[in-house]
Amino acid sequence: MQSRTGPRLCQARRQTFLGATIMLGRPILVLTTLVLAAFDSAQPVALAATCEQTAENLQRRYAQTPAYCSSDSAPGFLCSGVVLRGTEPAARDGLYNTWDADAPTRLNDAVSYAFLRSDANFKRLTKDHQSGYILYPIMELQAPKHRYEVLCAYPVDGGTAERSEAGCGTFAQAADPSIGRSCHTQGILDGRAWVTHYEQSTQGDNRNACGFAVNDALNQQAVSNFNAALQAMRNKRSLFFRENELRIKDWSASTPVAQLPIESFFYIAGNERGLANARLEQHRYFRQSNIWVPIIAVTLPQSRSAKAQFVCQSSDQAIAEGTPTPINEYVQLGEWIRRNDVGSEGVEWSLSLEPTPLGREQSTPQGYARMYAEIRRKYGNDYQWLQNDGGGMYRQLVCHLNIARDKDRYNLEPFRHDLSQEDSDNAGCNPVRILEQGKG
């Protein structure tokens, strides 16, 4: 597929006020001023777009119904419509993020999304979801945002958790598994043929229905297949009540949170639980990425003649638009990643930190303590630290400043034990090796 770079959507703003009011669900939970230490008015906030601009962009793309985008090898989802995912946030911080590559609902190396467009309507989300997030269309992504790939499309929820090929293949337990393979390989090339297949072959089980492959390598065939999926939704009138499904290749667990292609969080308009969830997600994402992403109220059409609506409301925002990012005196970015560890011979949690220039300059016990206090304040309550704490995080930090202060990232693993600073330094900041030699 061809790709094009759309208009720049990111902008930076400088603000001077010193606090942020958090409103997590008016009747449900109210927090007062956000206290993440302090705020640095000199550090800009990277905005996806203003809240109003985001709502306008979503409404515009929803209304557009191109057969293809920049060429006849570029399916319509690259530049039009709204790609969204209904989610349920973790009950408390640190359990998981809904955008994580290893979140509980992600299976088969791909993730399920829905495609909402004026010619691809549905009236509710699956699993009674009332909130979630929306991705930028691929052709509007700007570096360094992650470019995702849509693998296949189903006119109705495809029961993809139990299918092969990242959810785009067959269902092994079907009476005839072959009927679930890609539609075009079975000669099912338009919406009418898919409806006949669905009514005659699936026996009421969506896992038996074929999906339309739309991966990059198919080019013009991907365009034909995606248009056939949309046509099937229009031809089978009862499918209006059912969410469709896109399978999107999952991003790597090492993808920085700030690079995820999240355009907005959303909730179903009028739903208090959905609004509370969206506020929680906005706050978590802001804390982890230093990027403000707006919350949009979405009204799904409740009849075939109705249209979806996308609205920005300042009162919905958990964090006010233009809020300065939390001060990052010693560490400007940090995220939890999973890494294979040679010493433990297992997969371990690692806190990957990008120090500020001031952080890299620390060379005294007092400076180490201040830098560690900031790290502990920001990440010390995360379950990755709490549930694996061997006591060695401080030693690893000092070790990096002693022997590797110019590394791009400092990776600190909570499972490592607290040894002497000499032993930690001699172990290259990975003291599990010392423990194996009986020195622990």
C-alpha cells in the first residue's frame, strides 16, 4: 500500500500556571489539584490537536466515504472513518494499561478495533464497553508516531480470539474450518456474496464467517476487499446493530508510550461510567507520556438514518487542555518494559529511564538521593516495582551514573538485590551475576 503524510497535527504550547484540576467523574470520584511534584512552565506539552480540532477531524472523517485514498491500492481506512477500540481500564494504577502490547485482552499478536463511518454504522460497542480510545488514520500519522497495520476486516464481530493467523484465519473447532479462511481465497469478492456465505454457512456462529484480508501486501486487492466488507454491512440490514471488526497488528511492548498513535480517548455520550473511565485513561496516559490527549463524547447512531456525533466538552477533561507537563528535573521520561535477562534467565520488568541533562550530571550522594527520590515518587507505587522489589534500584541508578552516565536509557530492574555499590558496579549494574557467585 502506498502511504502519504497528511497535515501536521501536533503542536506545542507553553503555559505558565502551576496546577492542574482533575475531575474524575462528578458523582463518582473527585480529585483536587493534581500533585505530581510541581509543574514546569518552560516545558511544552505535546498536543495531538486541540479538543475542538480533534472533534472536527473525527466528524469530517466520519462523513467521508472514499472508495480508496491516495491511489487504488490504498483502502479507505487509511484516510477516512474512525478506528476505535472499546476498553475497560484497570481498577487501579499499575495493573495494566489498555494500550499496552501485553494487556489482558490482546491475543494472537493482533488487537480488535471497530471502523465507524457514515456508511459503516453501528449502534453499540461489544461487551457493553462505554469508553475507549481512537487511533489516528494511518495517512495522518507523523513521526515518531507508530505506523500500525490493518490485517483484515469483518462486517460483523469475527470471534477472532480463537482464530489462527492473528485472528484473520480459520476457527479450528468449526464443522468445516475451511469456510473461515480469507474471503477472496474462496471467491467471495463482494458484499452480496458475503451475505449469502454468512446466512448459509456460518450456522449462527460468527467464528465460521470469512474475513476480508486488507494487509499491505495485497494492494488493489486490499481496496476491493475492504469495500466488499463495507458493502456487506449495508446489504445485510440486521448487521447495523452489530459492531464490525478490524484486526490490527499489535505494537511491540518496547514501543514508547509517547509514540502510540492515540488520537483521543472517548466515551459514549451520557454514560457516567464511560466518562469516568475516559478521565482515568486520559490521566494515566498524560502521566506516562507527557502528552495531553483529549476526551471526546461520541453519540452512536440509534437508527439507520441517524449519524454519529463527536463533541468536545471542556468539562469532560480530567486534565485541562494546555496543562503544563509534570516537572521532570532529573528524569524526563520513564516506562516499564519487559526484557529477557541473561542473568536471571527469565523475562523481567525493567524501568527504562531517559535522564535529563541535569540528571546525568549527578555525582554526589546528595544528588543521587534527589534523583532517586524523583524516580521513587513517579514509579514507586507501580506494581512492576512493588511486586518484584529486591531492594537494588538505588544501587543500579548510582551504577549507571558511575559507569554509563551517557547511555540513552538507564534500565533498572526491581528484582535485583541490594548489594554493595562496588559489587553492583563490578556486575555492570546487573548484580544478579554476583548473587550467582555466592556473594549475595
